[in-house]
Amino acid sequence: MHQYPQRPRPDEQPSYQEYPPQEQYQGHQDFPGYPGPPQQHQPYGEQPAPARTPEPKRSRRRIWISATVALALLLGGGFAAWKLDWFSGNGEDVSFGKNTPPPATGKADPSAPATAATPSGDPDVVLPTGPKSGFKQTTKLDDGTIIAKTRLAGAKSGFEGDVWVWAPKEYDDPKYAKSGFPVLIALPGGNGFPDNYWADRSLGLQKAISDGAKAGTSLPFVVIMPVLNPDAKYYYDGSDIPGQAKMGTWIAEDIPDFVKANFRTYKSRDGWAFMGSSSGAFVGMKTVLQYPDRFKAVIASGGEIVPDSPLWKGHQAEMDANNPEKLAQKLIDTKGPEVYINFQIGTKESGKERMTKFQQQYGKGPIKMTIRDIQNGEHNGWHYVRGMKEGSLEWVSKVLKGPKPEAG
């Protein structure tokens, strides 16, 4: 049975008695700040364990390292993992877009802000505007592509947090040097802080996209993986809750601005989509419905439907403005623009009833909605990636635009 790889380590969590009363949290299945009484606490994808006295556990990082060493030994020696080149270059500087032409401004400094000229026949394509961020490698994949991390100080939200990025091999292919690339903003569930588990190679998200691009079933997305919350104490529903960090602005404005500063993208919403699991699925769907002029589609896996952060107390109007049910109805009433929602749900997890009800009530007019069942799927990222490989990546690729190679 699986667990999400980015749960808070035991030494980072306060003891049970330090948490507020359970009823304050409305049963949100991903909220890490209240695990419930010991007999109710359970990791993602597992059945409840019998009540027992909590015991110290090894750190998650050590478990992952131990697993890697064990695999290396099975492969034929203690140095096998290093031969696979998984960790080579971690911590080193990374540059994306080696073949990207400079903006037509006459400035030699590639990090200088600039208004990018149209690099091809598609007026929707925009070159990186700068300023460039400094990226450090965190993971190298088997095909040589890199997952890297940077620190972003959001100019509009005022929030500063980590962002992981990945670009497919096609991004540095010279024949795509003047083309934009579609962007997939991947949001985690759980606390979504201080990490984003989609940046972990073990889940296979990036490989699924690469394999799909080779097979012609997926666009070669640039994947952006920001932290979802400003801390591990509360969940913030990816929203600007009064008096709290502006996580809605961080996701909907600062992250896209950061992408446009560093990557060849599209100006229009036709190149922008979200994917997320659980609470990250809620944020992705909410943001698409909230800003249909900026984002076109979302793959929402095992997701929640309505906002349920305890921080909304006393702010009903603001909560309603971030409620997908009310946002969907508003979009139907105003007749567009069209948005695309693809729910994913494992057959071994609960929650399909909520998705079905939402589809029946709001899957009409400009809101195009599907539900994909993942056979024997549980509430975890591995199974959601499997669902993406089985059809959801192809679905989102059909509603977005992809890069165009130069003729010849």
C-alpha cells in the first residue's frame, strides 16, 4: 500500500494534544495539522490501523535513501545507483532553453526584463521576458532531463516560496527554438509545504509526459510545481483568505508571471492548464473556474469540491468567491468561456459521489466535464499518474495547443 512521499516527518509535527478541536476542521481528508485521535490517524491510501501509542519513526528522507540503497544492492552492487546517474549534478546550476533566441530589444543581458518579439508565425508565442531565475538541479531523469528548484518572491502576493520546474527534451530541440510550449501547473495534496511531491521522480509524472510525447498521446508540457501553502499548520484552499498569505494570487498570478519570465510559452489560455491531487485538485479546478480567461483545463484527481479551510470563519463572502459550485454557476450564467474539467478517481477510494453530483449540476454550457475511473486506484499520486497515462494526458492534450517545429 502506498503513501504520499511528502508527508511531514514526525519530528516536524506537534503532539496530538497541541492540535485544535477536531470539529473545527470539517473533516478535510488532507489537512495535516489535525491527524485526529491516534485510532483515526492513517496515511494516504491505507486502511485505519488499530489504536496504539505513537512511536518515533525514521525520517521519510532516510527511508527513501534506504530504499535506493537496497535497490542498488539488488542491481548488483553498492554503486549501482550512482551508475544510474540519478544524483549526478544535484545542487548544480541549471539553465533551460539553451536554444531560445534573445528578445528583440538590443540588450545583451539575457536576464534583463524585456518585451519579447514574436519569434514565429504564431502571434500567441512569447519568448522569456526575464528576469531569469536561478535554478538548482534536484533530480536528473533517465532521459537526461532535469527537475530543478528556485526560490520565488511573489511580486503580487508578497509570498516567497519554492518552485520546482521541469522541461521536456523537446524544449531544447533546435527545431522548437522559436515555439511556445504548453504549461501544466502541478499541485500537491496534503499540506503542500515545504515540498511539492510531483517533483519526486518516483511518482513518474515527468516520465509519463515524455513517454506520451513520444507516442503522440501527450503534448510535451513544461511542468511547474509550486508549494501550495505557506506553512504546514493550516490549509489555505489556494485562496486569498483575509488576513492570511495571498495563496490565490501566488497560484493564479505570481506563478504564471514566473513561467513567462523563464520559459517560451503562450500568451493565451490555450497553453495553460492545471493538474492536482486531492486538495491540489480543488485549487486547480477552483482557479480554472475563477480565471477562465487565463487557464483552460484541469485534471483534478481525488479532489475536494468546496472550500473548507478553518481560516474562512467570519469571511463567508470571500469563501463564496472561491467556491467552485458558485464559480461554475456564474460561468454558466455568463455563457463562457469554455473550460474543461477532467476528474480522476480511484475505484478503491471514496468521493466519486461528490464528483458525479457536481458534474450533473454544473457540467453543461461552457463547462465540459468528464470523470475517469482508475481501476483498483487508491488515493495516491502513483495511481493518479497511471490514470493520466491511461487517458487523462491525452484528454488535456486535445484541448490545449502544442509546440510547432520550424519547417525543414
